[in-house]
Amino acid sequence: MSRMVIESSVREAGTDPIFRVAGEAAQRTKELGTEAVINSTIGALMDDHGDLVAFKSVFDVLKGLPDEQICDYAGIPGIPEFLDKVVDACFKSYRPEGHIRAVATPGGTGAVRHAVCNYTEFGDQILIPDWYWAPYSTIADENRRETTTFELFDEAGNFNMKSYKAAFTDLLKKQNRVLSILNTPAHNPTGYSISLDEWKELTAFYTEMAEANPDARIIILCDIAYIDFAGKGEDARAFMPLLSGLPENVLPLYAYSASKGFTMYGLRNGAIICVAPTEEIAEEFAAACAYSNRGTWSNGTRGAMQTLADIMSDDNLRDRFIAEQDFHKGILQKRARAFLDEADKIGLKLCNYCDGFFISIPCENPKAVSDLLMEKNVFIVALAKGLRFAPCAVSEEKCRKAPQLILDAIKEVAGC
């Protein structure tokens, strides 16, 4: 029998590779116990016993909402108080100058989808790094776009400005419109954060490109899903004011994930936020993204929106939330430091890690290495260019133990 779906929607069956490996890790844990398994798969905060962390400061507020506030529709763009307070949650004390608008989305993923669909044409290529979160290409493909990559790291392990500028310039010549997705700070999957000096060079480059190509459209999407677990205090947001005051044909966008920052993973809470140079461009953004909401998921999860709005509107609730978030950020940083210190001690090569949920290990034959590690009850995600380890999900003790196991597996696969 001939296919019923259209040709471009024919897909391979099966689960997302990360969730498949995570499922196998969960089964092995059930069989052998938590202590016998290192499960470094899903990007979520887990405690030392392997249980998901849910901030009490968040879920006390959610559970205290009246039933009708939880179950009611949220409105197409999101409830007004959320749209106001999610901007505060995004920028905190580093609010940039410009015409700011927010539209609610189901996590940062929804924000990426809206940027792709509203700021590129069918068939356009979207610029992403060669180490990247796989759903970028899925979102592009699902919406009849493509991706193209630049080399994220130079020989010193820093942001490869030369590769980025060359790829950006080539794309601008072909399309006269560029959507560049920069997942920073605390990049997934490497944990790299673009520095302030690098941002200054980037914004000078955007200005140069925009002024030399006045008919071009330059869209910079900062995917800041992990920003609340990066740096000290609010320092990770210091780059945000740099992305303002740019030429009118440059539009900075932010994909903000309350799913991550507020441990609301399954409640799917986030926003796409613009810092537009003019009121007209800001209104155009809000109208386009609200229309996209209606045409895809209609509206978001009201209870999650109300929870964020209530926390960000009350000093006591906000202070309690920030204290709990900071506590778990501290645990994450200790775990990552344990992994980094041990890797350095034994000579395990890593990508340049700064912050966040993930650390990446470049290697040959990553799938074979991952498969071998699974036999040893170590579950790690295989990427195109290496392996992704998630200290967010692994105890400090296991983070210290894992590098040697990984190095041994890499050597065994390589025949060393």
C-alpha cells in the first residue's frame, strides 16, 4: 500500500536517542540499584539518589493556586502578569534598552520554533554551531528549513570568531536574511559561555554587517535555557545590554525557559522575548508570535505562568526561590568541578566548559564508546562529535569516578 503521509513527513520510527538511552539507564537502575549505575542522560537536576529535583519554593505556590487559576485558559499570548514578570526573570538587573515584548511559549523549545518560523523563509538555512542541541535541526526540518554550522571552538578552545564570521557572511550573501542561534551561557552540550569580550566583538560585527547591508535582516536568537545555573549571582546576564542600540535591521531575541530555571520541566513554561529597536518592530513581533501560538498549541499552561508571576511579584517568595535555586546551582558547580578536576588529572580531553548542565568529551566513534560504557552501567549520550556527560544528573562522587571509565572506554574502542 502506498504511503498516506506526505513525502516530506515520512520519518523513522522510534524514540529520541537521548530518551531511549535514558530509558535503558532507568531499567538498569531498577535491576541493579542506584549505586551501581551512572546515569548521565537527561538534562534535568537530579539529587544524589537519582530523583528529580522540584523546587519546593515553586511548587508550594503552584499547589496554593485556586483550582480555577490552574485550569483556566491562559490567553493566546499568555496572561498579562506573566508577560510582564517573565521579562524580569529573563533580564533581572541587566535589562537592556529597547522596546521589549514577550510571548508565552511551551519552554524554550517553543521560542526556538517561533524564531525559525517567523524570521526565516521556507528553504532558508539557520546558523548554529557544530556542537549543538539536536532539536534545532529537527525544528528546522519540521518547518521546511535547514541548518548550517560553524566551528564553535578555535584551536585554543575559545569561540571561533573566524569561522562564525565567515559562515555568517556567506549566509547573508545567499539569503539576505540570517537567523543565528547562539546557545549561551552554559551551552548545551558543551557548557561553553561566550565571554563579554567575545560579545563585544560580535555586536561590532553585527553592526558592520547591518550597515553594509541595509536591506538585510539579522536575527540573533540567544537560547538562554540554562542561564539560571551559570556564573555567580546575575553575572551571566552581563552581556544582555550589549545587544541593544544596534541598527534597526538587527533584532535580538531570547528563548527563555522557566521549565529549566523553575524546575517546571513537564509544565512547559517559557517565553520568546524581543528587544526591538522600534515600537513598530516590537508590535510586529508580538502579533506574529501570538498568531503562531494560536496556529500551533493555541495557548500555554496557565498554572505555570501564574506561579512564575506570583513568585516574581512577591519579595519573600522571590527570595525563597532564588535561595533554593542558588543552593542547587552550588551543588551543580561542585559536581562539574569534580568531573573537570579528575579529567584534568588523568588527561581526558574536554571541550571548554564554563557552566551548566553538560560537559562534552570529543572522541572518535562516540556511539561505540557509549555502547561500551552502557555495558559497564555508565549511560552517556553519544553526539556527532563526541559524548555528552550531565553533571546535573550525577552525584559528586560519581562525577569524580566517571572520567576514568570514559577514558578507558575511548581507549578500548580506539584499540589503544
